[in-house]
Amino acid sequence: MTKMKRTLAAGAALVPLAAGCTVAGNASGGQGSGTIVVGYQSKTINTVTAGTLLRSLGLFEKRLKELGKADGKKYSVVWQDYDTGAPITAQMLAGKIDIGSMGDYPLLINGSRAQAQGGDALTELVAVTGYNVRGSLNGVVVSKDSSAKTLRDLKGKTVSTSVGSAGHGTFVQAARKYGLDPTKDVKVENQAPSVGASALQAGSAAGLAQFVAWPGVLVQKGQARLLYDGGALNVPTFHGVVVRKAFAGEKGKVLQAFLHAQIDATNYLHADPVKAAESVASATGLPAEAVYLYNGAGGVSTFDPTIKQPLRDAFAQDVPFLKSIGVIQTPLDVKPFINDAYIRQAYGSSYEQNAASTANPAAITGTDAVCNTKVGDAATAGEVWVAGEPKTRPVSDPVCLLKNVRKLQGEGKQLRAVYIPDATTGTRWFADKDVWVEDPSADAATRFKPFATQEAAEKYVSAHSGAKVVKYDEAVRRA
């Protein structure tokens, strides 16, 4: 093992103390105890249906109250909040957390270490929270004034990431595609997301490779720009729910209460995504506009608790990769680790049908009021969020979005956010932070195209004679 690999492996095992964490002592500790300890990441908003939103709505407690009435027991929940999945895994292996939620790479590390320890430490992946089939939940951002245009420009510089996280995995795999050796050509700093964000602002890190919602938050605040869109990697990424196997066996009804509550939270998010985003923003201090980028209608994250085949396949393919970079020592036996029996039971007869679909249940629908067209194509549909309005306004495509913005600005309306998918990866991004290209050879309806990164925009320009990059305000004026 190289020195760099030893550093990565050691870094993945770090268990930082979480700010605001509730210290619970031992977890449920057997059938006689009614206390359930849940580990979650409040700011990792791809897990909100098993974490922040679930907690703020009190849905698990409500389900446990119903269970308690039926079995004559009293249940309570202790929530422990962490920045990353690594400390949740450490606490689960110590028997101090019963149920946890984390990203795909931390889940693999969780299962690997649990299988290596064996016995009561064994864990199982029992549900998914949110996912993106192309990997757009992860990204690499640089400071707003950085000269970097591609990942190749980070050679010889420092990149902050949480080693062993999905954001780290995306960076390593993407860097290799650019001919970089991520163990030699860049200096990887293992830092919590908030620490890395500060390092980026201070200039001690040239790039920040992180998972949802950090790239979007920093870009929305005007503190960074997206250098690499994880969707360009085209590798599925997801977050899920992991449980101690012994707990699931002893307290199956409690686990069912949790999964039913997760389904309740998912349905709530789908029914009123703006209200859900505002709720998560209030609980975490994150900007609601950034939360909605990922969790809103047509958001970067698709929330569905079923365990889908593309996610299983990507999960299995990630095992040798994580071993190759020294993050796991014992390859995970994926088959016994994934157990969808519990979510099947909670979900009911429609499980197979929903597990076979990757369509976002929270699609953008309605009528584009300016273009007077029906909204429904997920590849082009966007939204405009007008200040003071409880719901967003749907737009059918990028050119219509520009027309909507121009009209609303002419009426003196203040816009909270504007969202549109990237023209190549489909990654939903802030329209005013996109790089816009005008292509005179295209028809009027597709003349202006949005790209989440400068690299993607320049690739399009180089392949289309006459196309050129234009400023967002100019695109709005001329659409």
C-alpha cells in the first residue's frame, strides 16, 4: 500500500465529533429497551426523508406512538447529527446507533467493516432515500475567480474532500479520466464539508469535491462555481438507510415503523416540495433555494425508497474501486448486505413496479404561462421561483425560461431562483449561474442553451460553428 493510500484509509476511519450531536450512550440494547438511536446528516439533504425532514415532521415518533398503543410499550427516539457517514458507521459498529443514513460509498465502507467485524456488528442496506442515475448529486467547485476550466487544471494543487464519501469517489474517478493520478498529481485534504468550504474561501484549497448540497449551496451564495458536474461521469449515485442486522431481527416492527415514516416523508416531499424545502432550510440553516435545487420538483435528487437495479449494479462495481484506493481493506459481499425485504413489506404491492422505474415521481408539470405550452419533458423543463409566491412557476424549456424571466423582471418581480437542466448532462442547475451559449444554427425555440460548467459550454461551442458564449442577462434580453 502506498503512503497516499495509507493516508486515505486512515482518513476514512476518522470519527470527528459532530456539532450539535446528542450523546445517547448505548443504542436500543435489546428487546427490553424502547429507545431507538438514529444517526443522520442534517445538511446532506439527499437523506432528508430518513433524516432532517423526517425528524422535523415527527413522523417516526408518530408511527412509534401508534406501535406503542398496539403492543403496550413506550418508545423514544434519539437523533444524532453528523457531517458525514464515517462517524455513523463507527457508532453502529460499537452498537450505539441502530439506524443510519449515508451515501453509497460510506454505505460500502459500513458494510465492509461490519462484515469484517461480524456477529452483532453486521449491518444491512434496507432502503434508498434519494438518487441520481447519472451521478449529478456530486460535484467539484472552485472559487468564483479561479482560472481553472477543467479538472486537469487542478494538477499540483490541493483539493478538499471527505475521504471515502461519494464526493471523493466522483473526484477520483473523474480525475483519472483527465489523465490525473489522484494520489500523486493532487494533494487531497480529508476535511468535513463545512471545513472544506472554508478552505476554499480562504484559498488554502483550490477545489472542493463534495456531495449534495455543498456544491449547490456555495454556487447559490456566489462563493464558488461548478468546475465538474458529477452527471458527466454518468455513474449512478444514491444515499440509503442502513440498519444493524441484530436490531432488525429483534425489533422488526420498529424498523417497519421507521420505513413507513420514511415513505410518509417521501410522500410529503412530493406533495409540497416548496414547503418541504423551506422546512429543511429552517432546520439546517441552508438556503431554501439550494435545498429546492436538489429536493424540488424535477430536482437533482429523485426520492424513492425502493432499491433499484441500476443502483445495485453501480454499488457492486464500486467495491473494487474503493479497495483500489485503500479506503476498504475487506471487499464487501454485496448480496447479503442489500436486503429489500423490509422496504418491500412497508411499500406494499406496488414495490416491483416502482422499483423498475427511474422516472422522478415529483416531475415538473403544468402550463408555461408565457410560452403557453404544456410542461412535461424532464430533459428541458425548468422553474421560476418568484419571491412571495408559495409555489414555483413551471417553464417548458430554456428559451421559454429566459422569456419568463424577462417578463417577470419587466413587471418588477423579484426572483428567488431559476432552475433549468444542463443541455448535455440534464443536471438541474441555477439558470443565472449557468454558462449560456447562443447557437445561430438552431431554431428559435432552441437557440439558447444552458450548461452547468464552462467546460461543457466550450465543448458545445467548439463543435458548432457560429455558436458563442453569452452572458445570462444578454440571453434574457435577446431570447
